[in-house]
Amino acid sequence: MRKLLFIPIVCMAIGAWAAGAAAPGLPDLAKGKQTAATVCVGCHGPDGNGTAAGTGPIYPKLAGQHSSYLLKQLRNFKAAEGAVERRANAIMNGMVAALSDEDLRNVAAFYASQTLKPEVARNRQTIDLGRKLWRAGDAARGVPACAGCHGPAGAGIPAQFPRLSGQFADYSEAQLKAFRTGERANDPNSMMRVVAARLMDPEIKALADYAAGLR
């Protein structure tokens, strides 16, 4: 009987050891928090909710964003000039230059673990237009519904499409315009440049404001 009891105890111990051995491969939230506090805090705030209203076009909310999406963007910011998936931004390119891939994984996981303090839609006059484009798109112009990729509530899909709900409207507007001009081209097969090219400025503004109010 003692021998029989000994076997599962040993198996449990081995299992616990194996789990512990795998832990170093997981993101370290404590280290991610430290990177956020020393490198990112000035623009994105201590918890990824931004520093203040009105800084949205440059400094997006990162709290609650999918870690896989954040990690891809950070890697794209760090990519060498000429790389297919390089995302050019003078501030971010410099900020991530000295960070290792482990640092990027840790800080992406940290921000993903934070609670988003969402923005709100502020323009009642454009709500109907934003809602229509978000939910139904415009088939006549080949504009698909935003909800098809980002979800009805703007939650996105991990590793594929980012969360847009509660984001600074100014930031979302700036990014749509960057897709339209080709300034943002770090997703070679992305539909965003095609879609944005078919949207007019008032439509982009309406969509960005509508997404800010999604929950």
C-alpha cells in the first residue's frame, strides 16, 4: 500500500516540477510592469490608459488590448528599416530599440492584463453614420462592416484584430487616415488600407467616435 501511494506522490511532484520548469517561458508581468513604469509611462500612463484626454492621436490606450496584437506592433516598431512589417514611428522606434523580445512580451502581457478605462462617444450628430458603417458597412462602395472583424462591441479577436472599443477617437481617426495614405503599412495583407481608402473624412471621424463609445 505504501508503494502504491508513493507512485502518485512522485508523479505529482514531477508534474509540479515540469510546470515550474515551463514558467520561465511565460510572460513576466512584474517585469512588464517595470518596463511600463520606466519606459512607457510618460505616454501611455502607468496602467495603459493614456496620460490625459487630448493626447489620443499620439498615445493610444493599451489597457485591455490583446497581448498578441500589442506584441506584434511592438515587434514591428522594432523591426529594421526596410522590413516588410516595419511600423514607422519616430517615437516608438526609439523607445523599443533597446528592449529585448522578452521585454516586449512582458510589457505586452502587462498592458493586456490591465483594466481599460474607456472613452465615450462625444458627437451625437454622427452616431447614426458611425453605427451604420460599423454594423453594415457600405456594400455599394465595397466597404465591409467593421463588426465583421472587430466584433459588434469592438472587442476584436486575439492575434487577428485589435480591440477598438473605448479607444481615443482621435487616435482611431489618425490610424484610419494613416492606413488610407499608406503611412501605416505594417500588415502587407491587411484590408485596412483598402477599406480606409474608400472612406471620406467625415465617415472616418464618425466611425472613430462611435468605436470610442462601444462596450
